[in-house]
Amino acid sequence: MKLSIITINLNNAEGLRKTIESVISQTFIDFEHIIIDGGSTDSSVDIIKQYADKITYWVSEPDKGIYNAMNKGIRKANGEYLQFLNSGDWLVDENVYAEVFSNSFCEDIIYGNRIEVYENKEEKLNKGFQKSNISFKDIFSGCRIFHTSSFSKRKLFEQYGYFDEDFKIVSDSGFFLKVIGLGYASVKYIDITISYFDMTGISKNPQYKTLYDKEREEVRKKIWPSGIIENYEQYLEYERYGKMLEKLKSNKISWLFFRILYKALQYLT
């Protein structure tokens, strides 16, 4: 099987319906759809049952959070690639999987574009990093791969471990940091718009920004060996300083002023 689509949901019945309908409308058929519901008390389970013959596996039971639910889905998945398309997110059209998998990919991670949908219904296309040869520097500096518009080989989770359930918001980012930044996962960018992404979720809610920033720092420290962050940040600072000097040198007046200032500072100290 080529693809496992994992959808997690909690009390988002209409969002879940939109997600399911976008999946079952696909012309591509070599996939399974797994739904992990966190024990919803709205009509989510009724909607799941309505489409039960189109869903490969589903469960509705309390879980320990977003990443615990995603990990449950991974454990049930059989596909070569996994996509996390959560309730409220949906595919751009009925041919998107056919377009993606008409190509014979060997890379570990394939990622494309997403359309972000805001609370005021405004839509914005986000093409992300648009680069296949993603380096350690790219990942360290904040390169983002979005789980709704990416496909990751299941073997990566078997090799590097599942999502870290200690985090509430950034564990998917942490996974990419680990498998690309420290591991040897290969990446392929494709200029195909995959999905619509609901920007009202927890990771994009302004009230969670402090937690997001805190977790982002914590996940880097947890994944990378002690000392590497400080050393690499110092390297980046040196690199920025070097680029500044090159820019100054291209402008003779600015470069002359910089040298005079530098000599003056040396004299004063």
C-alpha cells in the first residue's frame, strides 16, 4: 500500500466531515484512511459511522493529546508513506493524490504547498521552504515542513521513534529536526498544492505563542547533543558578521567609515 492518511479529531464534527469527504473523493485509490477520535461528545462518531465503509480503521476513546493520537494512528498504519490530515484540514481537489503519486519517488519525505485558511476566511498560499537538499543549517535556522502537505515514510518512525508526547505543539517539527537535522532522511520538494490547513488550531492560536516558543527551544535541546546549539549559534553569528563585512567592502565609503570606527574603538580600549 502506498499511503496511509491519519486523521485525528476531537469534537470537530463538521471539520471531520469536510476532511473525510475530501479523502473519499480522490481518484487515487492506493491508500487507507485511519481516524483516531479522542472520545468526542459531539456528533463526530455519528459522522464516522456514516462513512464507515470508506474508512479503513477508526476508534473513539480518550487519549493523552494530539501526538498520542497521531502515534496511535502510526501504529495502525500499513502504507509506505504517511500523511497527517487532521479534522478541519482538507485536500485541494479530487486529483491531488493521483498527481503526487504519478511520480516514482524514492525520497524519505515528500512535501508540497498548503493553503492556509484563517478565521476571517482569508486564504493564503504557503509554499514553505521550496528546497529538496535541506541541510542541517536550514533545519536549525527554522526550515518548516508542514505535516498536512507532506508524506513521510513509515520506516522513519520505526527507525527514529514516534512523536514525542512530552510536547503539546511542536513534536511534529521536532520529528523533522531529528530525522533531517541529525539523521539522513532524504527530502523532495514538489510544487504541488496539497491541502487546505485550518489556521485556528492550537499551534496557530496567538494565546499559545509563549508555549510554542518555549517548546521549540526545548525540543532543540532535547534532540541535539549538549553544546551543539551554542556552538552552531556562534557559527551562524560569525557567518552573519562575515556577510556584513563583505557588504561593507562593496561600498567604499561605508567600509572606510567602518575601519575608522574600528580603529577608534581599539584606541579607546
